[in-house]
Amino acid sequence: GGVMEAALRTVAEVLSGQSIENVEYEQVRGVEGIKEASVKIGDLTLKAAVAHGLGNARKLLIELKLGSRYTGESPEMA
């Protein structure tokens, strides 16, 4: 989740042109299961997911391929 938090913070800074230091994306934190988050940056909403463990990574990749659950822009496998 930490890598995804940093990536979301970087995207927010690039899109807004402002330094964003105190924003925490707790929806993608933790080391269990698959975590999903939607983050609003200006007029744009980004969707992200973090899968912990190989079993959850496999499940997320299958769901990405089938389009059955997750339709975000940025998956992370940890």
C-alpha cells in the first residue's frame, strides 16, 4: 500500500501543480486481501487497487482480465 500511496500522491501533485504532503490514502493500506480506493483529484477520479499475496494478486489479475470487479487505472501487487 505504501508504494500505491506514493504513486497517488505523485499523480495528485503533477495534476494539481501543488505539493501534497499531508494527504494519506488509508484505503490502500494494510496487508490483507485486495484493497480498492477512489481518489478525487480536481475533476478527475482515479481508481486504484492493492493485492497482498500471490493468491490475491492472481484473483485481481483474473478480475482485471474479465472486467468483472475492478476497473481502475493502477493495480499494485505486494
